[in-house]
Amino acid sequence: MSSSTPEKYPPGFRARRGLNWVILGLMYASYYMCRYNFRFATPGMVDEFHFNNLQITSILAWWSVAYGTGQLVNGLLCDRIGGRASMLIGAVGTIAVNLFFGFASFAGTFSTFALIWLMNGYFQSFGAPGMVKINAAWFNRSERGTFAGIFGLMIQMGQVAINQLAPIILAGFAIGTFMVAKNDWHWLFRIPPLIVAVMAALVAIFPKETPEEAGYRGLIHDELSVEDTSVRVSLKESFVTIFTHPLVWFYAVAYACTGAVRHSSDQLSVLFFSKYLMLDLSTKPRSVEWTFLIVPLIAVLGSFISGVVSDKIFKGHRSPVAMALYFGLGGVCAVAAVMMWVGWLAPGGFGVFISCLFLILVSFTVNATHSLVGTAAPMDIGGRKMAGFASGVIDSFQYYGAAITLPVTGWLIDKYGWGMWYPVMVIFGVIGGCAMLLVMAKQKRLALQEKSPI
């Protein structure tokens, strides 16, 4: 069957699959609320404890190291215990650690914040391998790029939710005798975990790990296990198969570049608005509100368009689309860097507008690669049995890239100013594009080997 031919499924299958991934998507979206809450807390932490940019980015870097390492360990474990168990373990840990951060971080030392947030990174790393593994069993290759784009909508809802909820919390509110004080950033870690708890309960009840468990057999064609419809595999088989796969490490290097840019632009944007553009976020300036609304929506648009293009035009190949996006990302960041150096990205109406525009453009390009390289490619490489570890290996590099880049960026900003922010991103856009060129070259060689007579 051509990969561009629409799949035909029996009545009820699409609805059951939709229920599955909507709940899983909202589960993962709630993880995001307990991840991006940190960036809204950073101005308050800087004011209260006098942390500098290097310390803030170092806390984020330790989170990234824990998340990346957890992806490797938990991705392998996920292939053994299953995707649903993996996501539930991560949810319980995320709830506990965020509540601990919100109630016990009054100690105010750098080591306290770093240790607690490191633990959050580890527990959150259970989520992505579990989500990818389950959906690898529910989607054919010809659907996975489009699915990755649509799924981007689900997970970005978590960022939209915290973008809307955080300013309300920081503005302060009262419900009867219950009161949250203005700019009390601790509540950013006390309220979102309650949403995670609700979604964890739904995940425990409704999703099925495979179509076969839901009564639908023979509908999803897994290239790696044509006859075997199980989703469990030994740790050794998963480890050896994925670690020796000819493409996985090229994708991993590219995804490190995605992580370097994505986490820098996402996590430092609040500090950029408050410390460079001199905006008071507790007053909920319209420019910031609209940017935080548009950024995740444009990320979804980028993810969806890139997924559809890779499915329909490139017949399930992700690398050509990802290559164009990485080089486009480098170009956008280069223009932003030049405009900041000449003084156009500065406090004031015009400067704020242009600054917001570039954050939106970066979000489009980098999040499109996030879906293609981090969601669709691991499902293609690992199939239903080993997508968890494939996701863990590739996704871990996103966070290793962030762990290396964030402290360097923080140090450069402390020493030379915010004019160093975008130039660092340019480097990773170019490296990511080159990595995808290598993937394309390797894929051509593999195709020629398959056609050659023995």
C-alpha cells in the first residue's frame, strides 16, 4: 500500500483511537504545566534570592540532565513494563516533586532548588517514552507524521494552560477565605499538580496500549514485527537493536540542537521580557499575553504542517523536511541577532513587538522539528516494541543539548548582555540541518544496499 493512500479502518476504530490519544495527550499536556511553571517563577526567585542568569540556567540544566538520563533509563524500562505504567509512574513523581517545590523551597538555597528540580526532570522523563510507545502501536507509518503534528496540539495545550494560569496566580486572587498573595510564585508549584492528578486517574482507566487490547486486530502494520503484535520486549533486545540502528544517532544529534534552541527560547523568555524589555508581568501586559498565547499555537501549526508534508509529499521520510526547518531556524535567529545588535530589539513599543515576533518565528521552526524528530522518527525506528527506547535515546539528546547550552547562554548573558542570546541559537540551527543532511545520505546508501543483488 502506498504511504500516501488513506488507511481504511472498520467503524469505531478511529473513535477508540481518538479517545486513547486525547487522554494520553492531555496527560502529557499536564506534565508541561508542571515544567513551564518554573519559567514564570524565575523573576520572583531572582528578586527574592538574588540568583543570577547563570544560576537560573544551571537549575534548568540539571533538570535537563536528569530528564535526558531518565529518558535513556526509563525508555528502556518502558519497553519492558509498557507505556501506560511508565506515564503513571511519571505522573505520581511529578505531582509529589512539584508540591514539595511549592511548600519546601522556602530554604532558598541554590542547591535546594537544583536538587528538587532535578528530581522533577527525572520523573517527567517517564512521560514521552510511554506516550510514543503506546501510539506507535496505534498508528501506521503513513499516519505518524500527521499524528505527531496533531499530538503537538495536545501537548502544547499544557503550555497554553500554564501561560494563562500563571499570570492569574501571580496577580493574586481570593476564593472565600482562601487567598493567594500577589507575586507569590510558590503557588505556581501547588496548583498545576492537581491537574496532573486528575489526568493520571483518567489514564489509569481508559487508554489501551494496543488496538488488539481494544478488540481491533490486524490494522496496524509494524515493519519491525510484522506477525508479532505484542508490545513487550527484553531489555537486551531493545538496547542492542536501537543502539546499533544506523540512523538513531544522527537523529539524536539533530534533536540535541532542537533542545538547545527550544529550551533556551522557552525557558528564558520570561526573564527576557522582565529583565531586558523591563515589563512587569504581574500587570499582564497585552504584548506578553498575546505572545504566550500565539507561541504554542504557532508551534502546533509548525508541527502539523511539517508532519503532513513528511507523510504526504515525502512518503514518511522526516529528514528532508527537518533539514529545511533547521536551516530556516538558523536564518531566523541570525536576523534576530543582527536586529538586537543594531538596537531594534529594545524596551519600548516597537522593540517589544519585534522581540515577540521573533519568539513566534523561532517557535514555529523549532517545534516543527520537535514533533518530526522526537515523535514521528522514534516510532518509525522502534516500532510498537521498541519505540519507547528509541524515543528515550533520541529525546535524551534534546535535554543534553539544553543542559550544555543553558548555562553557557546564562554565563554569556551575565557577561556580555542579552545580545548573545540569539547567536548561540544560530549555531545549533546550522548543526541540526547538517545532521539531517547526513541522515538523508545514509538513507540513500541503505536504499541502494537493499536494491543491490546479493
